[in-house]
Amino acid sequence: SCPGIPVSIRHLSRRTREPHGECAISKREILFFLFKRKWTLLSVLSLVVALVTAFVYLLPSSYTATSKVLVEAAKSPTLATEPRYGADVGEVIYTEIEIVLSRTVMESVVATLQLDKPAAPTGWVPRKIASVKASLVDLGLLDPPDPREDAIRDLLKSVKVKPVLDTHVFTVSYSDQSPERAAAVVNATTEAYLVHHTRIYSYENAAEIYQRNMERVKRE
């Protein structure tokens, strides 16, 4: 040691100090804390597992039906408004998807399957949701439901149409608690799309559709 400078020896604790003066907690202290609180931690974990299990059990099953539609290239387009498949297949596919998801198609599906006359909800969760909505309507917090508009809106939201990568195919899918209902909606949607597609690109309806679009543009 240097002369004139006192030297002292201090016992260092097991805690080390961080640059800003905060003490770092050792692994032993962490393990001690976990062991001390083990029953609390186990109780919380058990509660979370029980809640998740109950939610999955009460959640109704869902079934998905899917159909595939092949868009074939037209050999000789007869209308200026017909899709020209040689130009851009992707553009044609997305045009057909918009036709599937049109309100005209969904209105046809609702009328065909009478979806504006829904059955009573099944399952604990759907029944509770329906009960809450009914209470809100009685209190004036929600407008009275319109079954037809609700059915159309539900289809527009729930029917999924997606292109299949690197193909001329797109899929139409719908999920429901009933497998029969899911299949019926997909089949009815596909059939209504084919009918509407034929009407759009037919000679007889070309002038009518053009006039209707012009009137809609003038109104807007």
C-alpha cells in the first residue's frame, strides 16, 4: 500500500451493483421467490387452464364446406364487355371473385335457402349472444333486426372466395355449425354465381345491364 493512504478491507455481499446503483437479483433469490409462491403460481396456472378448457368445450363446433370453380379461357369472345382471358388471367379471376361476392348473388342464396328465417341458436354461447342482443333491442340501444338484410350481410362477411395460386381456379368456402348448412350455402352460392355470370355476359342482357349501370351512375 502507498504510505499515508489508509487501506480497508470490506466484505463483498453476493449482490452485485449495476452501473446505475441497482442491485442485480441472483438466481438463488429468484428460485427462492418461486418456491415460496409456488402454490399461488400453481393456482393461477390451474385457473387459466380450466378457463381455456371450458371455453373450448362450450364453443360450438364449426364445419367448412368448399367448392372449386374453374375459369376456362373463352375461345372467341362475343362481347366487348366479356373478359379477355389471354390478357391477364389474374385480373379475370379477381373479376369473377367480385361477381361471386356481389349482392345479387347473395340475395339469390338467401332466397333459395330461406336464410331470412333463421333457426333458433344452438349452444350456450350463441344463445347468450342472442339473449343479449334481444335485451339491447328492448332497451332501444339497438335497432330491430331485419332478417333478410342480416342474412345478406352475414353471407357477404362469411363467404370466403380465394384464388388458387398459379391456376385458373378459385375456391368458395363457408363455415357453419351445421355441416349440411355449410354445404348448402356453398352449393347455392356457386350455382347463383354461374347464373349471374351467364346473365352478365349474354347478348340478351348486355343492353339491360348497360342501361342499369348508367342509371346507377347518374343517381350516384
